[in-house]
Amino acid sequence: MSDEPDEPRSGFTRRDLVRGSLVGAVAATIGGKARAAEPESMGPGAAPLELNVNGSVHRLSLEPRVTLADALRDRIGLTGTKVVCGRGACGACTVLLDGKTVCSCLTLAHEAAGKPITTIEGLASDGRLTPLQEAFIATDALQCGFCTSGMILSCKVLLDTNPKPTRQAIREAVAGNLCRCGTYNHVFEAVERAAGQKTAKEGAPHPAPRTQQPEPNYEDDPRVAEALRQVLDEEGMA
Ligand code: FES
Ligand code: FES
């Protein structure tokens, strides 16, 4: 049984007043947070931003609609990043944002502001290519080269996380990088070479060509003789 005095069934009670105050206070807090989390509106004109590309900070002023790929190529001059489809389908524009692969044609420059960005130009140091880049050259893993920057960056992330990848792991790592020239087998060999594994070319023995394999000899096989005899019997030719 409650110790509180009975309250009238209609009208505004003391309990209603306290409950209403609490609800109002919580709503005000939530509302305040929601307002604080709302992104500042920007554009349509240019707005300042800093892009941290390959360890260098670039202070730019860009419209919010500008993609990271366009900022890298047209404003910073890093044309190693290629744009092929421009719609996230081919992976040619792959760069690393915070260490992860992203399609720079689908990423707005302002989204990437303040985060570390790595492009293909950021891999070599002191004029020396990385072992992965060297391996791409050694295994002829490129033809026109339009997919190559993105392909190498995807493979770099793979090797950073899995230094001895299987063929299947390599296939999956470059599944989003389309190569119209069909260099995939050479790309697989390049990654294996960079990982220090034997490639199909160097290590694993090739199966002998069919012409060099000994022809099977059925003449002395009694099972063959028995099968022939049965067929001849059935045909009445024995
Ligand atoms: S150019 Fe970006 S995914 Fe094709
Ligand atoms: S080398 Fe030409 S698209 Fe891959």
C-alpha cells in the first residue's frame, strides 16, 4: 500500500509535474547531442581542407562535390591514381585511406580530410621501388598499366596483413581490381614472388606435357581382355 496521499484522478498532480520535468530534461539532452552531431553544412562554393597525402600536407580549397581522385590528380598532380569507370566498378582508382583500400572516385575529398592517404607515388622511397613493385616488373604483371596502381595497392594491403598469402587469398585481394588486359596470372606470380614464395614459373614443377607422358598400355591388362571377350560373346563374334 502506498504511503502517498491519494491523488485526484484528473488535473495536474505533483507526480505528473516531476515526471514531465524528467522527460523534458532527457529530451533536451538528447536534442542537444543530436544538434551537436549534425555535420556543418558546406558548399556549394569551395571550402578549405587539408589532405595528408603520402606524408605531405596539402592545403586546398575545394567544392564539396570534388572527388578524392580528382583532387589527387588535378589539384595535387599525382596522376598515378587512374580513373577508368568513375563509378566504383573497376578499382583502378584505388588508394589507401587510413590504411584501407577505397575507391577514390567514390570518396569525396572533404571526407578524406585529415586522414592519411597513400597513393602509388607514396610506395617508393629514396628512388627505390618496393619489392612488390619490383616483382610486378619482373613478372610482366602489367600491359596498359591502367589497373596497375590500384592492383599494387590492393596487393600491398594483402601482404601487410598476410605475408604468405595463398593463391586463393591473392585472387580475393584483387577481386575488386579489374584488368582488361588479363594480367591476373602474372599479378598472382608477382605477389608470390614479393612474398618470397615459389612461383609457378620459378619453383613448382610443371606437369609434363601430354606428349611426353608414357602412353598407357592396355594390351597386357587382363581386365581389358575379359571386357573384349564379353563384348565379342554378346555380339556372337567370339
Ligand atoms: S575509376 Fe574508380 S572504381 Fe573505376
Ligand atoms: S594492365 Fe591493362 S587493364 Fe590491367
